[in-house]
Amino acid sequence: MDQRIYDNYVQILHSELVPALGCTEPIAIAYAAAKAAEVLGARPEHLTAHCSGNVIKNVQGVVVPNSGGLKGIEAAAILGALGGDAGRELEALQDVRPEAVAETSKLLGTGYCTCKLAEGVANLYILVQAECGAQKAAVEIVNRHTHISRIWKNDGIIFQDESFRAASPGADKDLLNLRDILSFADEVDLADVRAVLDDQIAMNMAISREGLDHSYGACVGQTLLSAYGDDVKVRACAMAAAGSDARMSGCPLPVVINSGSGNQGMAASLPVIEYAKELKVDGDKLYRALVVSNLVALHQKRYIGSLSAYCGAVCAACGSGAAITYLYGGDYEQISKTIINTIANVGGIVCDGAKPSCAAKIASAVDAAILAHHMSAHEKFFKSGEGLVQEDVEKTIENLGYVGRVGMKSTDEEILKIMLGEEPDGEKE
């Protein structure tokens, strides 16, 4: 295949499939706070965290990892500033000391940290300011969870990344398309991607097993296995759900993310791993299938953006469904139909924040993707003109991306109002 596309796809996988500890929004806040404290050079006497609505939505209902069960922006910012390691980015809270957790608990609700809604900013926006006496430092994150766009020290900008307006600087996702993704999966030198995929397999399987072995959240993964048995379809849904059960409830194990999301990283990988085990394929085939799943998920998400009212688990599940069809030897047409069938079924799931119920949404999306696979294997598919479906898979993906990014913008705003306890606009009429 074209070398430029090949190199770009390798770069996309390396830049996107990175480890993260806990839900990526609170960890991004902790990372920004840790960096602000580092730049300040002293223990902050006060913090201010400005966050976009989508970030607030995804922090409100999840446990901050290694926090002793604390939730929310305030907890993430304080713990990051007092005990985080900015050098570890999305694993900034990996080695938090007990003293920092205890101090964070004492400071919650005291006014030590002020949280504010940032308006007129990117969907993924975090600005944390740390103060000590007359000294101030601030760190801004835009569009990607680890993308520090600007750093201030005492009201002067000491760092600015001019690419901060780009959603994914350095890797051109506009080059993604299904035909090239499948060609790349078939041709890629596995030495170029093996390390990131090994991490994805090891880390995501570990947290999934943790979710199955212990009670986290609503125990969706455990419930699926106890209620429906353990055939491959149930296991595929349960493994992905169990990882989310654990992650949303503060399990201190890292996951390898996709599209900036650990839930999406698990939904794009764990079902594929289960089907590879069932089919007894060799390791190389599993790696190639994971390439398909991850890139298909990223391809869809690029139209929607980092955060929106559209549940990204659907994009990730589409990736898994495509990869499962690939494992069964499906060709371009069959894989296209798997993606289209999944989108036509569960393309309307809304994101109302990160929380334990994400596990159930993952299970539903993966279940739909497996149904879509079996339909395509028997030449059954939803046809062009039925809702958002077009005969061309690329156009179908683009249509749904437009709905998720533009059409659901007002939905996102109303969800946020409800979550913040405000009166929805519809009630004022």
C-alpha cells in the first residue's frame, strides 16, 4: 500500500493506543493540576479548575482512581496537585501516597478548589490554575486528554503549542478509510505495532478479569455470565462490560485507550480477543484483527470529535464487529455490512456521562455488533435509504458522524443542564 498511508496508520496507532489510569477525564484534570503545581514550584494554596461541559459530564459519576472512592472535579484536581506525577500523563495518579489522599479528603468542600464551567471552548477543555501567595501557574488542555496547549507562569505564557486547535496533531485521521484499513491490517509488519497491541491485550484483559472476579459498579459483566451462560457471544459482551464495571468504579489498573477513552479501548479489543480464542487463531491473526478494530473505531470517532452526546462505545463496538468478521475471513463487502448493520441498530445511544451504566451500554453495543456480523455472514443487511444508511459504508459512517457532532449538540447541552440541576429548556415553554 501507499507508504505515506502506511506510516500514518502506524503513527495513529502509536499515538492513540496509550495507557490511562481510570476514566480519562478525571485523570486529565489530575494531570493538568499536577503540571500546574510543578510549574508553580510550591504546594498550591488554592486551585481553580475550568472545564468544558463534556468534561464535567464525564467526571461527575466516576471514582477517581487511587483516591479511596472520591468522585468529581474537585477531588481529581486536588489529588493531582498534591500527589500526582505530571511526568506520567494519564497515569499521573499511579503512585499517589496515602497522605495525599487523606489531605484531599479533608480539603473537599472547603473552598480550596473552585470549579467553574468553561463556555465557548472545545468540547474537551481543561484549565487548572494553581496559586501560592503572589505566585500563579496555569495549564490548559485542549482537544486531547494529554495535549497541553498552553502554560502560564505569573500571567505570562511560558509555553504554547500552536497545534492546540487540531484534534490530533501529528497523525492525519483524514486518511482513514475501510479499504486502506483492511489492506494495512493484511500487510502491516507486525513489528511496527506489536508493542502497543501487546499492551492493549495485557492491560485490558487484566482489568476485565478484575471486574469479573470482584464486585464493581452494577456488576454488568458478572450478571451477563450468570444469566446467559458463557458461550463466546456472552463472553465477548461480558469481558468488555466487566472492564468498564471496574474502571468506572475506581479500579487502580490501567487500560489502553482508543479515541481518548478506556471504555472504547476495551470495547474495541476484548470482544475480538474472546473470538480469537474461540476460533483458535494464531497470535498474528489476532494482532491484525485488533488493527482492524482499533482503526475502524478511530475512523468513525474522527467525524464525531473527542466528546459529544453520542456514545463512543458504538464506534468501538463497530470496530469489534468488523474485526470479528475479519477473523472469520470476511471480505470488504461483508465487513462493510457489519459496520452498517451495527450503526443502523444502535447508532442513537446517548452519552450522559461516564459512570457505571457505561458497562451496560458497552454490552448492548457489542451485542449489536455481533448480531451485525452474523447478519452480514448470511448476506442480510439494512439497505440504502433506511434512515442514515447508505450503500457506501464511508457515507454511512460520515452521516452518523454528522448527527453525533452537529445534530446531537443541543442534546448534549440539555443533558448537561439536567446533570447540573438546571431546568431544561423544554420545561420553560
